[in-house]
Amino acid sequence: MEKITKKMVEKMNQQLLEVEEKRKMKNKLQAQTINNEYKNDMLLTDSMLRKQQYNIKVLEKNINNLTMKTILYTQRLTADFCVKYIMNENYASCVEDTFICIGDVLHAQKHLTRASIYEAYNKLDGKYDGETYLEK
């Protein structure tokens, strides 16, 4: 029978640690996947937007449950999203939402430019009258 040395014990302990680390990593990845799937299917409220950032896809799925003003001032948005939803009165859920203009968008979304907003309008095949998006 082979004598168990200190070196062998250390090697076995190291292998056990590696197996445990792999297990933890696998569990963490599974939890992240479940969390991401949950996030994509969850019903958002305005108060949830004030606590956490959500991706555009999740915001689009919840667009009818949220106020445009809250989305505008709490989330990082794209120019396309702002033109399609934020500045579109069809998605306004309260009177305040109907007053949102390009100036409000540029004030709240510092990373956007007036040019990027115009470009988003043009992409949607719309016409910009200086304040609102007009259907062609």
C-alpha cells in the first residue's frame, strides 16, 4: 500500500478546491441566466426604474406600464428609443409625458446629440417639425 505523503494531501486538497470553484462558477452562471430571463419577463414599475438600469429590450416590453418621463430621467436610452417612445405622444401615460420635447431628451440623456435625434427620426422615415414626430 502506498504511503500518503503531505504532498499528496496538498494535491488532493487543491483538486477539491478546484472542483468546488468550478461548481460555484457553474451555479453562479446558472443564477445569472435565470436572473436575466426573469428580468426580461418581469413587469416593471416606475419605482423599479429609479433603483436599477434595464436594457432597451426590457423597457420596450414594459413600455405600456411606465411613464415616459420616469424612463427618460432614470435610464440610459438610445436616440432610436427616445424618438420611437419618449417623444411619441401615443405612448404618453399622463399629461406630463405629452410635453416631452427634444430639449428634455438632450437635458436628461447627456450622451445624445441633437444630430443623433434627427438621425433617429430620419431612420423611422418620419418628418421632424421642430418639436414633434410627424407620420408621413
